[in-house]
Amino acid sequence: MIKINHALEFHLCTKNSSYVMKVLPSSHLVNLHYGKRLRHQEDFSYLYQNFNTDIGNSTSYHEQFDSFTLDTTRLELATSGKGDYREPSLHIEYEDYTTVSDFTYHTHRVIKGKPGLESLPHAHGTEGIETLIITLRDKIKDVYLHLNYHTFYESDVIVRSMTIENGQQGLITLEKAMSFNFDMNNSQLELISLEGKWIREGQLNNRPLHKGITSMDSKKGVSGSSHPPFICLADKDTGELHGECYGFGLVYSGNHQCLVEVSPYDLTRVHMGISPFDFRWTLDKGEHFQTPEVMMTFTPSGLSQMSHQFHNMINNHLIPTQWQHTDRPILFNNWEATYFKFNEKKLVDLGKAAKTLGIELFVLDDGWFGQRDDDKSSLGDFFEHRKKLPNGLSGLSKKIRALGLDFGIWVEPEMISTNSELYKKHPEWAVQLLDRDPSLGRHQLVLDVTNPDVIEYLFKSLSKVFKDGHVTYVKWDMNRNFSDVYSNYLKDKEQRSFNHRYTLGLYHLLNRLTEKFPKILFESCSSGGNRFDLGMLYYMPQTWTSDNTDALERQSIQYGMSHLFPLSTMAAHVSGDPSHQVLRHTPIESRFNVAAFGILGYEMDITKLSVFEKKVIKNQIAYYKQHRKLLQYGQFTRLQSPFEHNQSHWMVTNSNQSEAIVGYYQKLQESNSGFEAIKLKHLNSDDDYDISNRTQYINIRHFGPLINDEIPINVKVNGLIHSMVSNRYMYETEKFIHTVPGDQLMSIGLLPQHQFVGTELNENIRYVGDYGSRIYHLQSNQEKKYD
Ligand code: GLA
């Protein structure tokens, strides 16, 4: 909802938030409030704060506006040169080499709905969406800025971006063009961001704001996992379930910057957008430049609520419409099962095993093309590795599909190996300098997708692969950061725009492919979650969250990532034992209990499973299928953090709160531990819930010689019988079956049985163990109410 007062005050409302701006007498556009929803007023000027007298050495904007200084004003667009000494959100060099800008109110207009963007990923939809475009103008230089505000009422999100339009005076060069500027009068905040690295993405980083600048960026060419383009600003006492917080997420996959500055006057400025590092973009007369969009959201109800708002927005207004709320298949991926060493027979055997377990989609990972027997060759060559696949992709796909599985494939289109047919033909397509040896990442170079010929080549080759393989799923990988940035295709003066042009080229290719193959489910990957961002999700509704599938590490990775991303976007696999990333042994049930909160897959040699493992996996898959909608699209709430506790909890709830699933995870088994309560949220107080834990099994090997106290026969540890029995015997853990009122579950908690204390183990004692876990299902028994 957008309301506009006569005195040029703009009030943007979402269901629970208000964003208020005003045009000052000097014609600058300022922010008056972003936060809790306010009653609309015909006059909001009470909210405007500034100095009313000249102070010390400050710069007055203009004699006409006595004592008005931009440095203490909460601006909606910040430039330099007229007395604002904070970081500008827009920096332009004009044809006369001057850089002073002064943008003031020119016009505004309101549109029902939201226009899309031509070349950038963007939020979309119709219901409850309005657009306000406020145009500012630099009168001297004849440049227009369109500040775009889109309100998504139900999701409590405001999407912002900026369009810079050059008038008729001369060439201008953008040195910096952030997507938005937001100034607030609160500096007593905590900054929460996700930090990470390969196999350790999504780690939470909380720190108080201090005076000065905190900047998080990526210079890697991709959004990266070191500082992905998301931040949250929260009150110091905000927790998961209470307190005020703001979230900001950039819809972009290339170099970015997110900057927070606290001024001496305790004003906090936030910027986000394309990184100004190595960025220059020239606009001729009449040309325009569109920045990426940013989603901003506010809630007075804690971090989990902020995440719910982002999750709703992503599920309903960002991912491709055909994938919204559709069931995602359970897949098998052969990477950790075989790495590069496979042939058609091995793949078909894996397919057969997958089918018997209940898996729906078979994914052929790296190594199927060119001469690719390791990661040193063949990227760019889109023809089958005939030694491994004598019947080609189509032959393999046919056999896999005959088993009743869908067929999916791994590709890494943005890369080229110097040892490839493509490189022999087109060395000029690789990103590298003419006068230096290139630095390599995973032995490969980046393909120059600023070049339309490269895009055409990729479009045609990939289309052929997708068609030949009757592919229904594609894992789109990207395994190196940029170096030696130079494009043979771009003009010299365009080289400083390479990073952004690359991202635009990639988006263009993705647009074409996703339009041509709307039924293919694309999953984005960049050595795991190194390009997990809102930009990629516009084309590909799910991302390979991390190459790390260790059940313990994955808890914190998924917990962290969930601040921005919903379960439907996070691919999560059960892999082998020990974990290939940390060599840790974790129970197979825990590997599932973590992966189940996401898009489930299996990635281990399933032709070599014991009878015990087969039964366990079949059970897991059947459980996931039964609760798939909830586990993929339910509302995810973080209850207790793995970053802070030995036990962590999270839960997922359906929309009318009649059903929920709770995940409980333990790091280490404590001796003689205390009583536990898992306090739940988002249930109906008046309902009674039937609760049951998922049936789980422990391999009896775990108990060593103690097993003789538990099973009816006596066996010699590590002997033949012990081995045979442990491969088959299904030792079931305790059962938890209760009916509990919703108000008790929320105020007192789900009260699991007491843990094993070193004495007896029976059906009323909960043995969790190191890295152990449980899943509890809750169903309201007032079913009629929800019919
Ligand atoms: C990346 C991906 C892995 C796998 C390999 C194949 O590292 O993240 O999942 O696909 O590439 O080379």
C-alpha cells in the first residue's frame, strides 16, 4: 500500500511495516522511518530530525536553506561533493572530469504491480504489489535517478533498485552505483552476516556496530561464501523469537559490496549493490543503467520471523513460477560414490540400487564428457567420454529411465580447460591476459560469457546435451573465482566493466536456457554454496548448499543459511561413512535427520550397502515422501542454535499450524546429563497434538560387547556372527508417543525421555550418543477443524 501526502511525503506500508520518506524544502529526499507499521498521518514532519543551527566546521548545503547540512540528513540517495562526508551510494564522473553531484526531487509515479527487469533477475508476482518510482534529477548535469520501491504487502518486503538515466549533456561514467541507500537514526545495533569458505559456508557472524565503516564484499567475480550478499541489523537484545531486526538481501551473483557506516551523529547508513571495486560503466546521452534489486524486510518479532518473510518472498516471488510449491525429487548423485571412476555398468548398477531404495532421480555428475578422467581436462567439450559411456548419454539415459528413474546431469558451462578441444579452437574465449601467464583455479580458466559467440556456443551445446539425455534436472556448477580478468571481446575502455558484463552474460544464457527448457529443474552449485544467492535462485530454484555433507557441520551450515534461504532452496545429501570432508563417523540416521530439512538426496556407493543400511535408507525415504511438502515448503523456525549449544533444535510448521516436524541434534553425549525440554513455537495453543518420533535404528556394532546384554543371542565381537548380525539386525531406539496440548508444548516444551546414563538401556531410555539426533512429528488431533 502506498500513500502520498500533499507535502510530498511517501508512506509505503506492508502488512507489518512502514517506510516513510519526505521531500525537504531543499528538494532532497529523506527517510523519516522504516520499522513498525504506523498509522497513516497527513503530516509526518514530526519525524524529521536535523540540526537547526550551523555547527562548527560543518558544510551548509546552500545559503538559501540556512544551517541545513547533508551530513546529518537521512538521505535516500547519497552523493558526495555537497557536504555529506559519509560513504556515497552513487559516484559519477562527468565528461568534464568533475565528480560533484546533487540530486533533488523531480517527479514521482505509482504503478499497480511491478514491472520486471530486462537483463537482471528480479522479484515478481501480482497480488498485493505496488510500485513507487521517485525520480531525482541533477539539474546542472541533466542526469535522472529513478529510485524504485516495490511493496510486497503480504511478505512484508520492500524491493528497491535504482535506474540511472543520462540526459542529453554528455558522457557520464558510473564509478559506483549501489542498489539503495538507507539511513536510520539508530546505531545501537548488532550486525549479523553469514561468513564462510569452501565446505564451511553459512557461518553466523554477530558483532555490535561501531562508529566507522564495516564493509563486506566479494571481488571474486561471484557472490562467494566469504561474505554472501545478505546482512541483518538487529537490536542488541533481539533473539530468534523476539526483538526488532532488519534484513537486506541482494538479488545478484557477481562482485558485490555491503557497507554499514555509523556516523559521529549515530546515524547508520546501509548500502548494498555491485561492488565499486574494478567497476566503471559509461553511459552515453540518453542511455540508462539498472542496478540489481535488493529485498529489505523488517520485523519486531525476531530473527526467525525475518527469515519467514524472506522465505515467503523467495518461494512466492523469486524462484521460477513453475517450481513454486512443486514437489522436488529425491535424487541420487554419483559424485562421492565414484568420483571420476565409473562406466556405464557401474552407473546402471547404482541406478538399480537407487530405484529399490525409493529414489526418484539419478544424477550423473562430473566426468562424463571429453577425456575427463580427472579435473585437469575437457571443460568446454560437450561430447560424451566414449570409453566410459560407449552408448553415449542417450544410451545411458535410456537405461536409467527404463528403471523408472528420471535422468539428470552435471555441467560446468562457464569454464574451459586448456587441455580441451574447445581451447585448441578458441583460446581467445578464455578469460586471461595477453601478457601474463594465467593463474588457475582447479586447473581451469573462466569462459568469457561477455562474448555473444560464447553464449551461442554454450546455448547450442547445452541444448543438445539436455535433449540427448532426456534430462529433467541439471546441476550447474562453477568451480573457480576470477583472476587475470581480461576479455578479448570487449573494447579496451569496457574492460573495467567486465565483472558486471560477465554476470549479465550469464543471466542472459540462463534466461534463454530456462525459457527453452522450462521443465528442467536447475540446481545451482559453485563448489557447494559459493554462489548461493538470490540472483541464481531466480533461474534455479535450488542450490547445492555445501560440498560438506558431514551431519555435524551441516547443522550449522543449514542453520546459518536459513537466515535468508528457505528449505526449498537448500539441497542436502546423505553421504557415506566416514564423511569425505572431515573423516568423521556420524550415525546414518543423523545424516538423514539433517538432510531431511531441505531437498533430499543420497551421494554414496549404494551398491555396497549392508542389509541394515538398505532398510534404514528405505525407511528414511518413505518418511521423507510422506512429509515432503512440509519438509520442503513448511515454515522453518530456528529454536536453539548449534553455534551456541551442545543440543540444537529447529522445526518446520505447515500454514495452519496443524502439523509440524521438529529436528533435535546433539553434538556430544554427556555423562549423566540433565533434563531437557524442546520449547516449540507456532502451534495452536488450543489444539492437542499427537506426537511421535521417527522410527530410528542403531547398528549394534556401536555397543561393542555390551550388545550381549541387549539381544537374545550371545555373539563374539567382530566374529563372523557378530558381523552377520550387525549387518542385518535392526535395533530400534525408544518410542515417544504422546498427545500434548499446544500451549504446553510452547510454554513448557516437548519433553523427551531422559538420556542414557551409563546403566540400563530400554525402550523408555533415549540413547542419542555423539552426533545423535531425533525427528518428532506433531499432528493436531482436531482434524475436523482443518478439513
Ligand atoms: C564441485 C561440486 C561437487 C562435484 C564436483 C565435481 O566441487 O561442488 O558436488 O559436482 O564439483 O567435479
